Amino acid sequence: MKHVHIPSILKKMNSYFEKAGFKAYLVGGAVRDMLLGQKVSDFDLTTNATPEQVMSIFKKVIPTGIEHGTVTVLFMGTPIEVTTFRIEQGYSDSRHPDKISFTDDITEDLSRRDFTINAIAASLQDGKIVDPFDGQKDLKNKITRTVGSPFERFSEDALRIIRALRFSSYLSFDIEEKTEQALFELKNR
């Protein structure tokens, strides 16, 4: 199993999570970019700690999206977004979940993400990769593919259609066939 190098600031931050009995993972674009050998300066974390628990662990916390389980921790002068593992339900506005609930399962949290290349996590403890949707394979093969049904992903959040095009352009990746089909069929959303 692959590992990534966890920056020292995140290792130090993880010591606070561990001391309080929680797990924390680096997620999304930071992990993707690390695996592609690119420089990373923006860190998003996910944890099994609730926003209230995160606020009790760290001194400087801004409740930036607390209704969705997200807070921004100012740690060693760096803003780091921290979101509780969550499950999302309903997207009546084609952009935001109608309901979120917290979970203690990192795989459930990753399953709600847009593309396989963004549904990869790295443990802050040791850098060990969690990749239940084969995002590393898609990175290697230069493929943009949704997690699960592309029609479902794009219906949940229409902005993902633009994100698919952006990632494919920015990374010079091909869009997987079913993902591309759904993108065109739902383009008016």
C-alpha cells in the first residue's frame, strides 16, 4: 500500500487529534497533488471528531461551515479546513446537500466525493493511503471518473460538471466514457 509524506505541521496537528482519541486524514486535492508529485500548500482534513470536539481540541477555530461539519483551524499560523466524516442526502438545489449526518467511517465519507482522484485520503499518523475507489489507478491512467454513478454525482451538484472539465484540462486527463456521457446529458443543469 502506498504512503505519502505528511508535512510536519500536519503531524503536529495530528498529535492533538490522537491525544483526544480521534483519527484525522488529509483528503482531496492535496493527496491527489502529492501523488502526482506536485507541490501542496492547501490542506483539507477529515476526522471522526465532530466540529464541537475539534473546537475543544484547538485554540483558534472559525466555524466556517459548521452546519455541514466544517471548521477552519488556525494552526501554527496556517488555516486548515477540517470536516467531520459525513454522509450527505438529497440535493434539491442541485448544489448543496439537504441533510448531512456524521459517520465514523472514512470510506463512507470518501464515497460522497466527486471524482475518484479526489476520493483518496492519507492518514496523518503515517501517510498510509486509503483509496476505496481506485483513484490512484485513475491518476496513473490519467482518467477523470466520478465516484459511483456519474448521473447521480452530477445531479447532486451540477458544479461537478465544470469541475470534471477543469480537472481534465488542468491535468491533461481524459474523461471516462460514462462520466463524459452524463456530463453532456446533464450539461443544462
